[in-house]
Amino acid sequence: MSAHKHALSIFAIFTIAVSLTGCGAGLNASTRQITQVTDGVEAYVINEQNNIRVVNLLVVATADQSAVLVGTIVNAKDAPDTLLGVAINGTVATLTGTTTLLKNAPVVFEGEIANAKAVASGFTVPAGVQTSVTLFFARAGEVTVDALVREAADIYANVTSGAAVSAPAAVVTETE
């Protein structure tokens, strides 16, 4: 086989490989377009001192014009952190329940295993748009996300502005 034919064969193989793998689409390739598959947003504070993960965070707008936070916060560091407060659309929410973030002990807002609740009153943002949610931590600082507003229907039908969540009693263990 001549050098010219060999070079043409390599070029043809390369061209076919590029076209079959989709690399020819460049930066607009469909596999590069990240799509959020849940309604909730995620945020992270990861550095040498913190490893806080906020997952599936969204806001439910209730009939009484309240905003109720839905989501989970997890601290993966040994050092505990504290959720000092929550602001939804610029309004400070009433925060009840567990606010201490121990290592790998999730703080869950709403649902069957909820151990915390955050409710802001006077909320008039319609469902289907995004609103700002700011979480204030003692160690990690503040985190602001644009969270989707959902109406209190479908899987969020049981989300209400009432029934504050109590923090669990401290567990005391004796050591010998």
C-alpha cells in the first residue's frame, strides 16, 4: 500500500470516528447540555473547613400566601455547623426543628422524615417561577440559590405552613 493510500485510509477512519461519536457537534453537542431532572436545585459549600450539600431545594407556595421550604441539607465534615436562618424572596423565614448539622445527619425540610421547617409569610410569587432562597450557616457562611416555586398540589399537596417541627431531644449516653 502506498503512503498516499495509507494516509487517505487514516483520514477516512478519523473522519468516520469523529462523525459517529458526535465530536463534530462541538460545544453545542446534546451530551454537553446538562438538564436538571428534578424541580429542586442544588448548592455546595466545599472547602477545607466545610462540606455542606444542599439538595433538591424548592419552595412551595401555600394558599395562605406562605412560602414553605422543601429540601435536604447534609454536612459531610466532622465539625458540626448550624443553620442560623433562611430567607425566602428576601423575607426571613420562621425556622423550627433541627438546625444543627452533624456529620452525615441530614436536615430534611418537609416529607415523612422531616426534622426541620422553614416558613415565610406574605409570599406572593406565583408557582412556576424561581425565587431566591438564602441559607445562613454559622461556619459555611451564606448560600443563595434561585429555587423553583411549586404550588401545594400533586406530591406537594400535604405541604402546609402550619405544624412547626420540634427539634429532637438530645440523646445522652453514659460512658464507662
